[in-house]
Amino acid sequence: MNSYFFNINKIQNQVIKYMPKKYQGEPYNRITAKELYALSKTEEIRIIDVRELSEYNSGHILESKLISLNNIEDWVKDNEIHDKTAFVCQVGVRSALACEIAAAYGSLEDNLFNLDGGVNEWIKEGFELK
């Protein structure tokens, strides 16, 4: 389990404590839609959507930038990840792979986040898409 905790934040009139979840062997942190929403409102975090263009155009997290999984390796090679970066996809599988690729190129696991459940979970929690 990762050793650091996110601050307690008051978001949408509720107090939520955030702690990224991590499974043994994963070089990244798993976060929930609520955690990602709070991070996007309280701290700087880059959100990378690794879906295909048609999926992204059908609805995406407002702050996200599209870099499809097919292009993520080249993007990671050209952009060292020094800040918190969350990868998202439809259900969390492709974004987990993107995290693995970023870690393989030297990104620190403390900076890598995968949205558990992906955009589907984002919608289920009631957060809007653009």
C-alpha cells in the first residue's frame, strides 16, 4: 500500500478522505471517480484519456486530454511525468496498461494514477462529461 494520503477535502458538501489503493506489483495507484474529481478540483493533476477518438468525442472528462493507447508510448518517451497524472479509459483496463507503460519508462508510481472503473464509473458517480 502506498505510504502517503491525500488531504481531507470538502467537495460537494461532503467530507471524503482519500487514499490511493495499490495492489502488489502494480507500479501505479488506483483511484475512484470521487477521488479523481476531488483531485481535479483541489490539486494539479493531468488527466489523460487513452480511448480512441470516437469514444472521446462521445463524452470525456472536461479536464482530460486525448492520447490514445496506440500513441501513449511515444507520448511517454517525449514527456517525462514529474507531476500527478491520471490515465482514464472506458472501464480502467487500457488506462492501467498506460500506467504500466509510463512506469516502464521511469515514471514514479507516486505520480501515476488509474481511474478504477474508468469513464463508466465517472458517469455512475454522477459526474458530468463534456
